[in-house]
Amino acid sequence: MTQINFLRGVPAEEALVPVANALAEQYANVLQTHGPDVIQYQRPGFADFNGFVPLKETLAKRFGIQGSGQKQVICTNGGMESFSLLIKSFPRVCQIATDAMTYDRVLSDIVTQGHRAVGIEMTDEGVDLNRLEEALKGGDISVFYQVAYHHNPTGITTSIENLEEAARLCASHGVLHCLDVAYYELRYDGKKNKLVELDRYPETSCLVGSFTKTLSPGAKCGFGIFPEAVVKQMTPVVADTRLNPNYPTQAAINKLFESGFYDRHLDSLIELYKPRMDAMNDGIESLLPDLGTPHLSGGFFQGIWLDGLTEEQPFLEALKAKGVLLAPANVFAPGWKERLYGERSSVFFRLTFPALSVEENSRGVELIAETYKELR
């Protein structure tokens, strides 16, 4: 029996082939161009605790920073390392607000760093702004982490209006607004996403991002863009945590930007992933039309609430017997699951589509719908 694995949001294997070839060329290029400097400890003006300086400047320009990328950008081993270093720089037992639900690694990292996670309910447009304002008025929130566009795990396409108002609310209460842009460039419906201008709220606006989904998980490269004061707060933590970042990879990725490969590759990902996304959208909308599931426009994930089911495990086991694997809600909202389930009288599962063929996506949704009707 062929297994259809909706569990992990991994890039398609065929998407990694051109990246491997491009990186092989650029690793050789940067080593030949920079020699020992790129594999040494820090070199002022070239590479420091916060990363490879040319890549920091490239990212600053790409995301519209008017000031110095050197002072505002930290290159890391991934978007989650950027977020982890941020909250590690705060005193322990801070309150970190997130979308409820959110990426499971964010939740585990908040707890690991000794903080308390506060879940803010969501709407079809993004975070519930009234609930967010209410939480911020309490005065105890230090950071609000929000996934910008193509939400993980719900699949909601956050509106720019929602992002802008969340940024405004955070700024008005002196709370850092940390947008995760891991999926920001991965929109497949012909439209382009927009971001809040970072310079509009320069003291509170932050971005964390990663090349995990756009280039490669194994290359391990991401970034954080923060107010200058926050970078100063984080730099000792960065130095104590990892001492030296991966300069060769950061330099190679900078070359991918300079050569135009990165943007060409984004175009190829849109072409590759759009039919797979469409297959999932079409399957859910034709076979499960009454669920109110978000219509995907990009990203990697789709969340479904199955009304009338009260337990996850029987459904997971029935699907596994048919060769389909799903992720349940407990990893995305461990402390809030009971409340969310109680409010909705349904259970939640996350699906991922990019690494599966059109046929696998269609068949997987068909089996989910079939099993749902059997157990409901």
C-alpha cells in the first residue's frame, strides 16, 4: 500500500536538484573569491558574530530597510534560531504571545527559554485584533509572534490589513511585533504578498525568515531583522550561543541573490507547487464543502477542522490503515487545545502538499473525506 504522508512540510525532491547544483557552484565561487577569510573567525566589515556582512546588506535592501543592514540584520541557521535568540535575550518568565494555533517549534522554544506562551485566537483574516488588543492592554506581553501569510498550521492567508493593524497595536503598547516570513515569497495564485514597512514602526517591528522552504532545509540559513536596540540586546546572546555562524553558506546564498538564481527559483517553485495546491483546494472544496476550510493561495500547509468528531486518535488510526498520515492539533496548541476544541466542537488536523504529487494530494483528500464520513 502506497503511503500518503501529510505530516512534514518538506520541499519537493525535484525542487532541491537545481538548488544543489547552484550551491555547488557558489560554494566553490566564494571559497575561490574570499579564500581563508570566509572560513575564519570574524573579520570586521566582512563577517562578524551576526553573520556575513554582504548578505545582511542584501537582506536589508530586499526587505526595504532604509538604515544599515549591518546594524539591523542577524544571519542565523534558520528563522527559528532567529526567534530563539530574540526571546533568549529577554529575562526569563516573560509572556510571549502567538497566534493560537502556531508552529509547534515556536511553542516549545518559548517554554524551553523559560517564558510563558499566550495564545491569541484567529479569524479568517489573521489574528483576532480585538483579542490581541485586549492582551496587549494587560501590559505583560513582551513579544507578539505572527506568521505572515500562508499560516502554519491553519493555511489562512493573512491580510495585509491584519498585519498592519497588529503592527500598529504592538507599537502603541511598546511590544515587539515579530513577523515570521518563511512563506511570504511562496504565493502561487499569481498575486504578490505585501509586508508592513519596517521603518513605519522602527522600535517594535521585527522579521524572522528562513531559506528552508525557498532553497533548502539542509543548507541551514535564515535571518532576523530587528530594531538596532534589539540587535544590541541580542548580540551578546548570539556570541555566547554559537560564537561563529556559517559564513560559507551565507556567502553562497548571497551569490544566489546576486546572480538572479534566487528569484528565478521562486518562479519555478510557483510553477511546481501551484498544481499541487490546486489539487488540495479542489479536493477539499468538492468533497468537504461544508467545513469552511481556508482556500489556499500559497505556503506549505492546510488546516482542517472536522465538525462532529470529538477525538483525534480514532480518525488518525483509521486513516493510517488506509495509508494516510496527518498531524493532530496537540503539537500546534498544546496548552490551548481543550479550549479551542470546546469552542468549535470539532477536531483539527494539518496537511502539507508541496512534496506530494497532484495525484497523491487528490487521493489523500479523497481518503480523508471518506474516513470522515464513516466516523462522523
